[in-house]
Amino acid sequence: MWVKICGNTNLADAQLALDAGADALGFVFAESKRQVNALQVRAILQGLSRPVETIGVFANFSFDEIVKAVEESGVTGIQLHSGGDPALASRLQAHFAGRLGWENLRLIQVVHFGSDLKTQVEAAADPAIDAVLVDSRVGKLLGGTGVTFNWREAQSGFRSGSGLRLVAAGGLNPENVAEAIETLHPWGVDVVTGVEESPGRKSPEKIRAFVENARSAAHRMEIAERVEA
């Protein structure tokens, strides 16, 4: 189970998530209460005790703007919320291919839950996309709302057998992440609001509980799948 703690704004919170066992740390370059810039992110990454996967979150950024932010910050992955260029992901993949530090660049495309989730996911996942993140949509807000989508309605989309890596997001917290995993069987989970004390400030207890509960639920799911097989 890939666990991403997103919306990091300072070294202490990022190190906390790393120590708790997160697989990836997210940094929001898009307009947000948790927005950071490339120089801030670089300083955070340089202060971490060990390397970890890091994802820059972008919305309505051009190719050049994303490249500049990634190169200046040093993040190892890109999360795309929207954009008018349908070839953006493949252009980014080609630009960073083989470059030191970005050999395994992860490209994540976000879709917002709708009744046609299976179609949304299939449309979002071109060959350059490594994973599709399914989030809630509240008004014009792109994420970090703390609102869940209907997991029961999303089951068929998550279990469509497409082979795509699907990440569940939107309103997850330590109390409900196990239910989300057991219902959706996602490849990964992503959390922002659910582990915060306030926007941009993490709760140590909530981060540790979230990671622990996600890992435990994933372990139970794996055991159940082996028994059924």
C-alpha cells in the first residue's frame, strides 16, 4: 500500500511523515492554503534525514512552469490536476527520461469522482501516467477539502481490472482509511486535511495513526485475497 502524506509546508512535518513510514511526501505548488514554492521545497528536501519519493502538485501550470519548479525543487514526481495540453504528461516524461534523480519520475493524473469513474480513469491514463488519483470535488476547489466521495459507488471503477494503479484520496483520515482500503482495494492512499491540526500544519498523532491504520488494513486485505485464491 503506497501511502502519500500531502500538503507539507515545513521540514518538521515532512520529517514526521517520513519517520512514520510514508512512501511519499506531497508539496502543493498550485494555489492553495498549503502552497509552497520551489526554493522552500528544496530546503525541506535537503533537511530530510534520508531520501524519499516526493511529489509536486500542479494545476493549470504550463510545461515550462512545471519543468522549472521540478528542477529547482528536486521533487521526484509530478501530480497533474488539470491542463489544456493532452500531451503534457508524455512531454514531461520525455523531458526527464534518463536524467539523474528523475530516472523513476512518477506521473500521477488526478480525476474527480463521478458516476462514470471507470471511463474517467481510462481517459486519464495515457502510457506516460504511472497512477491515477481519485479525489473529491467541492466547488472549484481541486483538493484538500476533507470531503469523501461515495466509496460504494466507486467500487466498480476501482476494481475494473484495468491494471491501473489507483490512489484513493479525498476526506481520508485515521478513522476511515481502513474502511476506504477495504471497500476500494486501491493501490495507494493520499491524505492532507485528515492529518492536520490546521491547514499546512500536521498532527504527529494523526500522521502516525493514519500510516499504521492504512498498513494494517492493506495487510488484512492481502491475507483475505490469498485465502480466497
